[in-house]
Amino acid sequence: MSLVNLATPEIWFVCGSQHLYGPGPLKQVAANAQAVVDGLAKSKHLPLPLKFKALLTTPDEIAKVCIEANSDANCAGLVLWMHTFSPSKMWIRGLTTLKKPFLHLHTQFNRDLPWSTIDMDFMNLNQAAHGDREAGFIHTRLRLGRKVVVGHWSDDEVQQRIGAWMRAAHAWADWQGARVVRFGDNMRQVAVTEGDKVAAEMKFGFATNTYGVGDLVEQVNAISEKTITDLVAQYEKLYAVSPVLKKGGKRHDELRYSARLELGMSAFLETVGAKAFTDTFEDLHGLKQLPGMATQRLMAAGYGFGGEGDWKTAILVRAMKVMAGGKLTSFMEDYTYHMSPKGHQVLGSHMLEICPTIASGKPKVEIHPLGIGGKEDPVRFVFDAPAGEALNASLVDMGNRFRLIVNEVKAVKPPALPKLPVARAVWECKPDFKTACQAWILAGGAHHTGYSYAVTSEMLEDFATIAGIETVHINAETTISQLKQDLRTNEVYYHLAQGIRA
């Protein structure tokens, strides 16, 4: 699925060796490295192009490639592999310069050892077993965050783990220079939607700025009637549109206004070059409706969104959409609980803005009153989210650092909800409802989240490693006692690790 304003960068594959072995073996090393790249590039698990960049054998070569990677916007990261022994002091200057994320692949060219013919020439040529350990030492000595993947490069599980990292690296590259548009400010008196936008730009590379709703209104009012008519016709082809909203229906004008909102917001975001946006029902001056279906469709196109001015969730949703390839990912809110002794469940929803990429069937287009905001009834999608493994993620500002909190959940088929005219999901928390909710609250998790069936905890952990931020995982293995200890330890670690700049 193509996402709006999304480039497709490449990953560079870099192989390390040294001149001790002579030109013949080095030629073989380069050929083997190219064969590994060719094999990996055919994998269905790798979402980005993999390019064999270089065989590096000297400190100058290494530094040159690292500087090139930093300055090449089309390079989203590097995969490093030491085919032979590559003395790691050679890598210090380059790695201390490198700003792009990297993955250390601990593999070897051959899968099986030729036991009956193995000799010292073979042993010298295939020394990844200790070449990569030498490399690993210098990575650790330099305190470099990276992912380490171990196993033969043809192994399906190895390719899956590389693919997960690529998705995280892609999302990180997408954040660099990204713009988040806030239509108005955040909801009044709310703490978790606040945050240090300067610190976020320093840490993550994206900029968040507020635009007056009046500027949006001007763009919305400029949309032509013909353009609106064409979009409304698409709605009727794609969705189950309520009869009252169809052409000739008594509320057709409200559907046309929803289309006007979508077109105006889309034009505004395109002009700014934004990748995520927020709005709030407390600041709608000049608009007739709180954008409902308009926001939902813009999310489906790839924009991140956060309700009530929540810019951190908006940009997190964008990152998760990039990781997910645009599939099965939405803005979400823990709305209310089913606390039956037979089983505890969470009903997730929002006033309007749940992305139709998580719909289990054709979304319905309906219009209903909204009890807050003081505007006309908004048009919205109504649908159920499917059952399946999923997760919720929350990015919060802890004052001295950012924290990413992830809770793995199991979504279930929602029961009939005939009087709830919004999109919704129902899930059971891992390891269980009480532990997960207690852990989430202790970790300071927000009520707004990014929700996905396609993003995995591994991708988010890789992303947090690239960003250099704290992660809190709430999953089947979580215990409250260990989580409390981890939070205490993290408080000390991140205070010391960031130095006086924090």
C-alpha cells in the first residue's frame, strides 16, 4: 500500500575484511558478500532494497563510507558483516562519525562446514565466527545502539528479523525532517498530550508546529463543488453509505461537507508537506463539523493522527504505518472496560477517528450527533475491528526523556453494538487485564495509542534502539515486581546516560 509523502530508501550492505589475506581471497570475499546480498534481496521479508555498498579493509575506506551514508538521504541504514577477521580499531573513526542506524549481521557465507575437505585456507577465508566478535566488541566499547541478528543468511527467521529492523529504519528515516501540523492547540488542562516539542525535534528529527484553524477554513472553503461531487461518488462505490446521506437523501449536504473537509485538509497538509496532524473539538471556529470520516480517510492514506492535539501519538501512528506498510494500523484510545468475572476486556474507540485499515468488513458511512464540540452532527465510518494478535503503543514525554510503552493484546470479535455509532475494537490484554493496566499506569502510558495488527514488538524495540529512547514492554511475561524494578533502574540509567544536555 502506498503511503502519502513516503520515500523508499535503500539499505547498504557493508562487508569487513583486511589486506592480510592478499588480493585473491579478498576478491572471493567480495564475490561472496555480493552473493549474500543477492540472496537476501530475493527474500519476501525484506521491505527495502538491499545494496552491496563496499568491501572495507582500511580505516580510510570505512570512514569514507560512513560519511557518505550520513549525507545520502536515500540511505536509511547499514547492515555490517565481517566475512573474515577485520581488526576493529580500523572501524573507530568511521563508527564514531556514523549517524545512520546499523544492524550487525552475525552470519557466514557457507551454511555447512565441508568436514572432509576443510583446511586452513578455508578457515582463514571464513572467519566470521571471530571477525564478528571483534566487531561486536568495538560496537559495545563505543556504546553504540544496534541490532544483532545471528544465523545463516538464508534462514527464514534471520530474514524476518532483518526485515523487522528495516521497517524500523524506514520509519526512522521517514521522521527525519518530517512535519506535524497541529490545527489549534491541545485539549485544555490535559497533561499527556503536552510535551517538549524542542526536545522532540532534537531527539527524533521531526518538527511540530501549530496552524490556525482559520487557515484551514480558508482552504476548505476554496474547494470546488465538482471536486466534492467526484469524491462523494467514490464514497458510494467504496462504502456502505447510509441512505440519508446518498444523493437525494435529506442529509446529503452533510456528506458533501465531510468531503469538503477531507479535500481541504488534504490540500493543506500537502502544501505544508506534513506527514501527521492533530485537531481538537475545542477549536473548530469556522468549521461546521469536527472532521470525522475526513480524518479517517486521511489516516488510511498514510497520515498519522492524534486527537485533542496529541502530536506525539500522531507522529507515532505515522511511524507505525510506515512499519506496517500502511496496513492494519490506527490511532486508538482505551475507552471503557468490560470487567466481568468471566473475562476482562477493553473497548477501544474514539469519538470518530479510527482508521478504516483495521475494519473487518466494508465500513458503513453514517451521521450521528456528537455530544461535545458544539458543532453539527459529523459524518463518520462505523465498523468493527477484527480478532487477532495486536498491540498498543504510547510515546510519552517523561520530562528528562521520552519513553515508548508497548502492550501486546489479543483482539476479539466485538459483540453486537447497535447503539454505538463509532468504529471500535475489543481486546484482551497480556499477560492479563489487571497486570497490564497496572503496568501501563505505572509506566505513565497515555490513553491515546497507536494500535496495530501488523507492527510487532520487535519492530518497536528496534525503532526505540535507533532513536536511543527507553522502552517498556508489557507482554505475556510481565510481572509487576520486575516492571517496578525496571522502571527504577531506567530512571537512574537514562538520567546518567544523557549527561548534562538533558
